[in-house]
Amino acid sequence: MAPNFTSIGSFRHILTLFRKDLLLEVRQQYTFYGVLLYVASTIFVLYLSMGEPEGTVWKGLFWMMQLFICVNAVAKSFLQEGKGRLLYFYTIAGPRDFILSKLMFNALLMLLMSLVSMGLFVLMLGDPMPNPFAFVLISCLGGVSLSLVFTFLAAIAARAQQSAALMAILGFPLVIPQLLLLSKISNIAFEEVIQGGLAGMILLLSGLDVMIIALALILFPFLWKD
Amino acid sequence: MIRQSWWKILCVVLLVYTFIAGFLGAVPAKPILNETIRNLYFHVAMWFSMMILFIISLVYSIKYLRTNNHVFDIYALEYAKGGIVFGTLGLLTGSIWARWTWGAFWSSDPKQLGAVIALLIYFAYLVLRNSMTDMDKRARIGAVYNIFAFAMLFPTIWIIPRMVESLHPGGMGNPALDTHDIDSRMRAVFWPGAVPGWTLLAVWITTLRIRLSLLAESERGGSRTAR
């Protein structure tokens, strides 16, 4: 079955698969600009309908946007690969290498999209935060966390040969705890007072991320088989 | 074990005990709670049954992935369905309790939200299974999602509601089932009577459904097409 993924060869597989996704993205420039347009037009509609909202509304809209960006950006990662191409990857690399490279690529993509959407939010909906730099870090953490969950769900949805709609059905209940945590953590950027239990929440969120990666590594080989 | 009758008799005896001792037995007089404290024997015990059924479902999903034995998939599915039924009952009994203690059936309390999220996750499991027609694929992908969803459920219902303010007992230094809230008379009904009684009832219902599924399966002569 899967080769030992600590070995050098497996590391090279991961890197090659990661570079392939990156190159494809750079050459096609489809996901990035597609999602960018999606983000920009949605935020513009938000701006037209509500102007510059206050902090709590801003924060709520931001995390909702992140959720939808993530579904759109990550859905492509497995759905774009045709059956034949997947079969090809299966023969040249192990399942763990494959899922790890996808997790890495989507995390990078979401990191970028989080920063972009954060910039657009500040540009169009105003900046209600007394502490914006903390929020940059939080939105990076949030983007990566969401991308991990949705990458695995995209793998499931792709195996079920379903559209992105199934991914949303599977994913929205699952990410509520993460969104709840993120929204509570992001209070530090919106309030002058540092609240208690913050380190615990960040630790919990990171722990959740580690658990998702571990589960993906354990469970993906079962999805892989046909 | 499933076909034996002793545990079904035990289930009826325990539930009769729960109802009689639960409605007639003495309970500590608490402000606000008053007689509604008796709901502990129903509401809390049903959540226990739900959690136990979801854990059994998880175990069968893992067993399915290890052995590829189709019977384990039917077990996992039916235990998840049984868990959903008892989760819904727990939610209903809880909101009736909330009506008389917190003042409203629904007050968007973190515990209530966590319970709804848990049910939504398992509904998504059923939707995912129905989206596939190939039996092996449905079983395998369903099992993977079941394991993944269960792992994500932990933070939802066991950790996060404890970190935020809630009216519900069990958070913010107010543990449920504490010595302050219930006394030994109630514990004598809850632990030996209500929890095993409701859990056995849930298992009983589920095993009947499993037998029905297995029967339907063999009627079809092990055909590999969709049910």
C-alpha cells in the first residue's frame, strides 16, 4: 500500500505533486482570478447593500465570505482531475503523498485568498478594527483551517462523483465549530480588552487542524481504492 | 446475543422502574427546577443513548473499513439512524424542559446549537449515502465520512459548549450531574434505571431494523445493485 511517507522518495513525490498543482495554477490562472472576481463582486454587492457595517456585522460577513471562498477555491482541486488523470496519479504516487500535496496546495491558496479578501474588506467595507494586524494572523489561521476540512470533503465529494453542492452539504455542519472558535478568537482584533481563554482557543483550533491532517492521512487510502 | 430475550425483558423492567420511580419517587426541592428535575431521567438519559449509539456506529464503520464485510455497513447505518432518533427525542425533551425553566422552548443556547449541529452532521451522512448507487462505494465512503464526522463532533458537543456562557448545566464551573443538583435518591434511578433502560431500548429498536435490512438483503439474493 502506501509507502512510508517519511522517506525521501515520498517527500519528493509530495513536492512534485505540489509543484504540478502550482504550475497548473500559474499557467491557467483560472482558480485564482476566478475566485478573486467572485470575492470582489460579492464584497462589492455587500458594500452596495450595507455600506460600512459595524464590527460584529463586519466580522460575521468576513467569516461567511471565507467559508464560501473556501468551498469555491477548494472544490476545484479534486473535481478538476478527470478519472483517467486520477488513475495516473494513483499509479505513480501513494495516496498519502497525494492528499498531503493537495492539503499543502489548498492551504497555500486559502492563505492567499484570505489575505486578498481581508484587503478588499478593509478597502470597501471600512476598517472597524482597533487591532488589524492581529486579525491578519487570525484570518490566515482561519483560512488554512477551513481549507484542510474542505480539502478532505472535496476528496469525499469527488469520489461520490458529485458536484460542489454535496461538499457544501457535508461541510457546513462540520465547520460550524471552527467558525465559532474563529469568530470568538477574532474578538481580540475588535476589542481593546484582551479576553481570557484565548490561548486555549487558539490551541484548540490548531489541535483540530492537526487532527484533520491525521484523519486525512489515515482515511484517504480507503477513499482512494476503487 | 441479539436474538436472546433476557436483555429485552431487562429493558422493559428498567424502563418501568424509571417511569414509576421517576414520577413517584422523592426529588430534592430546587428553586426554578421544582418538579421538572424529573426530566433528568428522560432528557439526559436519551442523550446518553444517542452518544452510545453513535459510538457503536463509529466502531462498525471502522470494522467495515478493516474487513469490507457488508453486514458491518448495515450495522453502522442503522446505529447512526437510531442515534438520530434518540438525539431528536433528547432535543425535544430538552426544549420542553427549557420552556419551564429558562422561559422559552428555544433560546439559542450553545448546548442547543451544538445538539442541532450534531444532528445536521448525521443527516449529511444519510444524504451522502443516498447520493451513491454503487453498494461497495456507498459503504466505503459512508464509513470514511462517519469516522471523520465523529471526530469533528467531539469539539462540537463536548468542548466548545463548555467554553462559552450557557444556561445549561455542564459548563462554566457548573458541572451537570453534580452533587449539588441531584441526591442519592435520584442517582439510584438515573444510573441503574434510566441510562441502561433507554440505551437498551435504543439498541433493541436498532437491532430490529438491522434484522429487517439483512432480511431484505437476503430476499434480493445478494444482488450488487442499489437498494
